[in-house]
Amino acid sequence: MDAPFLGFPETQAFLKDLAANNDRAWFQASKARYERAHKAPAEAFAAELRPRLEKLAGVRLGAKIFRIHRDVRFSKDKSPYNTHLHIGFQHQRDGGEPRRRGGFYFGIDPTTLSLGVGAFDFGPADLDRYRKAVADDHEGSELAGILAGLDARRHDADLKRVPAPYPQDHPRAGLLKHKGLNVWQDLDPALAASPDLADAVMTRFEALDAVNVWLTEVLEGWTP
């Protein structure tokens, strides 16, 4: 039986100490603390959120707790551990089931809590569909309206200029400069230690999911 989610009461302190002691010797000596402060609450959070998000999304979702170990092969920073905890939920398709686009993401670091929805780095075909939809008066205006109604931020634009063949003064030029579509909100860090965090996260996801619905409609041609 899964342990109940009781919040992340020790996680931010652990991540802060890990940032100050990011080496294998310290981590090995703190392995029990890692299991208690990082791994166990992450697993409980994923187990709590997944069925609730599946009900919201109407499809089966996989829950991924990202590894604490960093891939340092191609990085100048050889610190072995991530000093944040990230958890993602995405559609796990079954056979020919229609694909639901966009995912749900949660992050915690030594000082902040954040969550978001959407998709990263569209492939060429998806990027073309996305840009055509953004440029379209109906679909693009719908997305602009969704985003305007959300107290959320987007990542910085991937491109400095609006890509051809769209005009530089397009009314949704900012959206055309992106190669993915994701939006993010911050949560009160005081919620980290509370079991009420799960409810707060779900409330935000319920509002932000309009972005995922739009992505599914324009990229897959169906309404979830």
C-alpha cells in the first residue's frame, strides 16, 4: 500500500544542503536522509496526483520522477547531483488510442515551488502545425485568450525573429517565436511542508490544462 502524501517537509532543506555539498562522499553519507526527504515524498506525491490527473485528462498517465543523478558527459559542470526535484505526468498511450498532448510538471528546489503544463521542443511536423494554428485568426486568438486568462509565465522565446513566412509584426509574434508551448506558475513555498499541497497543485492544473487541450486539438485534431 502506498504511503500517504504528507507534504515535502524536509525536501527543501535537503536540497539546500546538497547544493552546498554536491559531491558523492556527502551524498553517500546522507543516503538515508535522501530516502526520507526526497525519494519517499516524491513517490507519495506521484501516487497521490496520478489518479486525480488521469480523471482530469481522461487518459492513462505515467508518472516520472526525474533522477537526482545528473548526466555530466557533455556538461562543463561536473556536479553529480541535481539540486531540484522534478516530477512529470504524461499520456501513456495504449495501442491506437488518440494521443493527448501536453503534460503536467511539478518542481521543487531549495527556495521555490513551481508547476506547469504543455510541451517542449516540437518536432518539425508539430512545429509547422503549431505555427499555422497560432497564425490562424480563430485558433491563434483562442490560444491568446487562454493565456491572457492565466496568471502564468512562459519560457523565453527560442527565436529572436518571427520565422518565415509569417510577418514580423504579426499580432501573436511572441508565440510564433517559440518552438514549444509551456506555461508555469509559482506556489507559496510555505505549502511545501503541507499535505494540502496536493490540492493546491490540482487546482492550478485544472486551470492550466486548457493549454494542453488546445495543443491536443491543433496537433492531433480531437478534443479531449
